[in-house]
Amino acid sequence: MSPANGRRLSKVRITAVVLVVATAVAGGWMFLRAREYEANAAVVTSSFAPYVDVTATPQYAFEGTAGSSPTSAVLSFVVSAPDAACEPSWGGAYSLGGAADGLDLDRRVARLRQLGGEVTISFGGAANSELSIGCTDQAQLTSAYQSVVDRYSVTSIDLDIEGAVASDPAVSKRRAESIAAVATAQAAAGKQLEIWLTLPVGAAGLTEEGQGVLAAMLAAKVDVAGVNGMTMDYGVPLPAGTTMADQGELALTALQQQIMAAFGAAGTTLSDAQAWQRTGATPMIGQNDIAGEVFGLDDAHQLVAFAELHQLARVSMWSANRDQDCGPNYPNVTMVSDACSGVAQSAGEFAAILAEVASDQAPAATSTPSTTTQQPTTVASMIDDPATSPYPIWNANQSYAKGTETVWRRNVYQAKWYTTGDQPDLPVATADLTPWTLIGPVLPGETPVATPTLAAGTYPEWTATDVYVAGSRVLLDGVGYQAKYWTQGTTPGAPPTKPGETSPWEPLAGS
């Protein structure tokens, strides 16, 4: 089991051992590899991790959505930067470094790991340009994939390949060879890398293009963990009386047979059960892109039953961002939204249903403690160092405006509203009782974020002798401040020195 996918042991699904050829243990799940797979002692597993559109607005807090338990996530999509085909970006909108700064993505991934969850990184998607399309230099393409794997320390990646251009044989071959090189490098370093293909399906399974993508991966000797069928947007009207779940079952059944055939053609025989264990399903919850296609809550229950019957390896959904009711202000629920499902539901209801594929299964045993779980806390690990803190360390006498970030006990917090004296990690019964949102831990190698400055003359320079009234604006060392009330002689930005005292100054946004 890969901890990146949060898999669990199935109820009583253990295949008998006929002949042991070789054993590989990785992240808590075990399987025996042989040229002929009849000799198998695999522990059947299931997983659920929803896709999260990283760049969508409003931002989806995948690191803190679980409620009673953490949820793993498939973060999407890494594609080519608009002006540099071999440079990975998030949705063409953020470089990897830009996502760390603008979305605090690295810290949020670390926070999810603190909670025991994991992330899979998904490359491609329907929009933008998957890396292997425009990056034609094989070495640079391999380096691009490797840089993403290294930055986020992932043990699982997903290749979402859609459209004729992304499925072109030359592109597929280039992609497969680079992914094979990355997998080899990870293995040589003693690291696991599980590789999934996510491909469009119809009632007859994969399209010819999708079959070509899979064949190219197998020809490059990539150990494909499985093929995830996008049970959505079929492009043709559903037959009368057929639900989205019915159509999905037809598609997945055909996909499972195609997986058996593709692996067989590549020299590996899979049993029926083993082929299901390389099959995944991802519906688009609620209103799909195609008019008349609506995947409802009943469809979700039916998919879970089907997945448990056939022991599918993976169930996901597009997307966690959409897992809520559209509300009374959304006038036409037949029009697809990237922020709601278009069906009557409670927030998170689709995820709660689909997660049942693994909800009653015991955690898998691991040979070594997981590196993603929270480590024991010591006094030394809680001491904040200004030199390694990206934001100022929290001060009980300092006032913090909404959106202000601070560091406390080696974690970064953001103010939800104006606050003074409220300790960030003070225990509360519910999140609405604290003015702070825990973003995630201080990351290794971090240094203080440079304070943005304004040009000289934007506002008058602050002086200790001038009197300032509410609304007065000044500059001090290039930083803009606005007075909250009458003040004289109090230095902007200086923390209060007495308990209960607040600063008469607040920093201006954009400075």
C-alpha cells in the first residue's frame, strides 16, 4: 500500500499463495511480482482520494477539510509554463516556486502530512499543455517530471492524458520514456513511485488513443500501477433508463478487460482479480460538462457498491472543490460550476460516500514507521527562531489584521479577523472560536519573507514629533502604515511593550 493513497486492507480479501517468486514491500502493501501473475500473494486494497483543482478560486483547503479524519488528495494539474514548455507550472498560472509563495502550497502539503494524509501530483488535464507535448528534449522532460517529484517528495503521480495532441504516439513515447527514467531513478534511491494513468472512457472502455497511451507506457517498461477511468462526459446521450452509475459500470468493466489485454500483450499475464486491482474510477460529481449527464448521490452509492464487489484499487472524484450545494444565488444548476456540484447535497457529502470504499478497513501494517506522520514534539522543536521563520513570531501584545501571517511554535498561522492577544494554538472546541487558521509547519531552509516596500514619496515619512489622527498614512523604512487612532511618538511596526496594549498603527496592504 502506498501511504500516498491512504489505502487500507480489504475485509477478508487475501489471495492464497500458490508459488512465491519475489516479495516487495512498499508503504504498507505487499504484492508478489512474477512474469506470470498466477503465483500471487497480494493483499487487496482500496483507496479514495479526491482531485483538488489547486489554482481554482476560491482556494480549496485540502489540508484541513477532513472534519473527523484527514483526507488524501490528488493535486491537479501540473502542466507546461506558457512561455517555457519544459518548465512545470500549476495550471499555467504559477511556477512551483510561485505556488509556494502565492498559494502556500508547499506548507499546506506539509500540513496534510502532519495529519497523516498524503498527496498525489497529477500532470496534464483537459486544459493547458501536458509537459511532454511541448517539451521535446528528452533529458529536459525527464528533469521536469523529476523536479516535481522531488519538490513535493511524492510517492505517487497521476498522468491525466486527454485529447488527440496529448495522446499522439510520438508524445506518448516521449512521456513514457521520461517517466520510466524517473521511476528508475527513484528506485535506485530506494524510493517508491506509484504511477497511474487517468484516461477518458466510454461504454466500450478506453478510446483507441487511450489504449495507445497505456501501450506506450508498458512498452517503456513502466510499472503502471493502474488505469483510472474518467467515468464522465461520455459525449453521447445515455441510453433510455441508464443512469450515470450504470454507464460507469459498463465503462469500467470494458476497461478492466482492456487492462488485461494490454498487460498480456506486453508479456505480463494478469488474473481477472489482478486486473480489477489495476482499475480506478473517477466520476465528475453532480452536473457534468455534457448536458443531461448528472452524477448524483445515488450514483455515488452505486459506484461504491460496484467498487467493493470488484475490489477496484482506486476511487476518486472531480473535484473536491465542487463538493457542495450551489446555494440560492446560483441561478442555473444545469450550467457547470467549478465551485459547486449543481445537485442538492450537504458540503462534503460525495466525498463521505465515496470514501466508504475503505472506511471499514483496518490500517495496513508497515515495516517501518511512516515518514508522513507527525513526529514527537520536544521543547527544542517548539522554539521559534526569527532567522528561520518566514513571518514574524507571534507576540501577545501585537495586533494582527485579517490575513496577517505569523509564526508560533514552528507553525504558520493566518488571522481570520482582527485580533490581539489570542494565542494561535489555544485549544478551542470548533474552528469558528479562534481567530487563527493553521496553515502548516515552518519548512526546512526557510528564512524571513522580505517585507514589500513602497516608493519614497508615496506617503510622508513618519517622525516621532508629528501628531497623527485616525486615517493618517506614513512611510517608515519603505513600509506603509495607517493610524487607527490619535498617536504621537509610537513607532509604526514596533510591538507593544505592555500587556493589553495595542499598536496605533496597522500596515497597509500592498506594502
